[in-house]
Amino acid sequence: MGAKLGGNSGGVSQNSEINVTPFVDIMLVLLIIFMVAAPMATVSIKLDLPPAVPSASNDKPKEPVYVSIQDGGDLYIADQKTSLA
């Protein structure tokens, strides 16, 4: 806190206003640091990716085959019980 000299009483009184000058200085320094550091973080890597070509045929995707194992050890493939032997 600062002190105010003078005034009506002629004495020293406390200044309760916030001094924002150090805050502005720190914000400007941080702004400069981020402006310098941001271009360094955007490093590009050359990748040779295949071109995106849509499939020529409109084939329906195959239905999935479900494999399940029951608590008793029974194995089912597409709703048909199979043996492990």
C-alpha cells in the first residue's frame, strides 16, 4: 500500500487504491513470451498419406458374426452351438 501526503488534515493517510502498474508489466511480459513461443510450438511433420478415394462399389457391409461363450463353457458361433474338440 502507498501513502498519500497532504490533503485536508495535512497528515499522512493510507492509500487504499490498487496499484495496477506491476500487474500490467507482468501481463505485457507474458504476452511477449507467448507470442514468441507460439510459432515454435507449430512444428509441421511431412506425412505421405494415401489420397482419400471413396469406394467404387456400393456393397452392403457384411453382417457381423457373433461369438459367445456361456457360463457352462458352451461356445456359440452365430446362434449355433459348436464343440471345441
